Amino acid sequence: GQQLNQSPQSMFIQEGEDVSMNCTSSSIFNTWLWYKQDPGEGPVLLIALYKAGELTSNGRLTAQFGITRKDSFLNISASIPSDVGIYFCAGQSGGATNKLIFGTGTLLAVQP
Amino acid sequence: DTEVTQTPKHLVMGMTNKKSLKCEQHMGHRAMYWYKQKAKKPPELMFVYSYEKLSINESVPSRFSPECPNSSLLNLHLHALQPEDSALYLCASSQDFSGETQYFGPGTRLLVL
């Protein structure tokens, strides 16, 4: 099925560093979502974005809905060990086929 | 409360077994979803139920049979599975199927021997 381009594929950082990851699409989306998934668990919603240009924060997380509606980024500031996991972006077009289109995922490893 | 629950958490079954996965939500959501996820890959949509009716089947083999007994429950019946069906099966729900945010359950880790 269709997937979004998500980068980087993986990141290995030191505790306290800032992290940035992004997703791009050839299609326009009405909603961008960012999920985090721990091993063996389901994805947990971090941030939902509903409007082009929207910038939303959730604690140390900040995400933006690109103005073209074809991209989004997620920043994590001052990373901590529990930030470890796989981060997925997902886009929704809305309408009759309102499926989630997922990014390929970013594996984040944080060294204490 | 944004909780979706799934049982069992782990399941091991033989290729001739029949088993069922269960999903429950009490958020009043009217859309529910089954996804399959392989290791290090994003979830892949299998089925969507909207207002208790099957609205999307992503060409899933008939050995997977979904059921939505009521607006809070979603089942996935499994029969004659293959080893390649081993995966994490995720349930999700949303307010409805028109752009609302999907919330995922913790998943059932399935191993087919």
C-alpha cells in the first residue's frame, strides 16, 4: 500500500540532544498525526494536526503541519531514555476513503 | 479516556486451529479498525467497520473473518492461518470514519506454527 517518505530511518543520539524527523507526501492531506510505538505495543498518539501551517506542542514535542499540506515534522527537545521507540507519521485525506497512510517510521535510540 | 483494549496479548496457534482476537472500546466511537503489523514496518489496514457495518476490506484472505457484534466490540476470527500470518494485530477506533483521529490498542502478538 501507499506509504509516506519519513526520514531519517533511524537516529542514535545522546540523552539531552534535540531530535527532528519529517514526513513528505506527493498527496495533500487534511490531517497529520504523529504516533510513537514501543516494542510489542500499539502506537500511541503524540500529536494531531488539523490545519495547514499549524504548530502544536505537547511537552517536549513540537509538530507542524506543512503549509503545502504535503509534509510535517516532529521535534523532540532534550531527549531522555524513555523517548526510545519507533515514531510514525500518518496522513489522512478525509472523505469516503479516510484511511491512515503511514510513514515508514523513524527508530530513535537514546544513549544515557 | 482514550483506551482501546485487546485480548489476548499473546497467542500461539497451529495452522489447523480456530481462534479469535477481541477488541473493545468505551469511548462511543463508531468506527473500528483491524491492522496487521510486521516487525519494523508500519501498520497495514485490514478492515474498517463504520456504524457496525463492514465498510472496507483491504483484500484480506478469507481465513481472517471480522465481526462487529455491537458498537463497542470488534472481533477477528482466525482459521487455517499460515506461518506468514504471524504478526502484531492492532485494533483502533475513531469517533467516526470521516477524518477523526484513530486511537490504537496495545495489540495481540500472534505466532502461527
